[in-house]
Amino acid sequence: MKEESLDFNIDFSKNQGMVPVVVQDAQSRDVLMLAYANQEALDLTLSSGYAHYYSRSRNQLWKKGETSGHLQEIVEIRVDCDLDTLLYLVRQTGPACHTNRFSCFYRRVLKGKFEFI
């Protein structure tokens, strides 16, 4: 397999200057949440070692857990083949979801209805 350069250019051009970030627990591999990052949020994440995102509803940067204490320490960052989606593998402190559940994905669709898991 050909090794790629360590320099990378994430493609922020497709979604109003942001990319989706899938967040996964590094140990359990549970998907915790989906958020968005712009270049500044990614830079803060890389420099601090903790997940930062861009809130589309509040139009501002935010550090996950800044007010709740439910921080996401970065273990690894992966990028998809199109360079337009990130995967953060994190050590989650406390719940990831604002509903106080470990994951935002706590409901499954079963026969057209939600079932809590």
C-alpha cells in the first residue's frame, strides 16, 4: 500500500466550511454522537487533545464538556477517503449525550417505532 504524506487538507468546502465528525468511544467502539467541526475547531482539537466542535445552532465553537465536565479526550483522529468526514476516537468522561445518556444513539427503529436500548 502506498504511504501518503503526513500533510493533509481536510475538505471544508462542501458543507458551509464544516465537516461532520463521527465520535466513537475508543475502548467500547460505541458510536457516541455526530457533530460538526470547522477548521478552527479542528485546530483546537489537535492542539489541546480534547474535542472541539462548531455549533450550527449557536454559530460558535464549543469544547465538548466545557460546562458539563463530560470531556472527550482524543485518542485518535481518522479521516475518510474523500477527506470530508472525520472520526474521533475518544475517552469519554461521563455521558456524551445532552440527555445524560452515554450515547446519542439510544433509540433503535423497530417496525416503524422507536425502541429504547
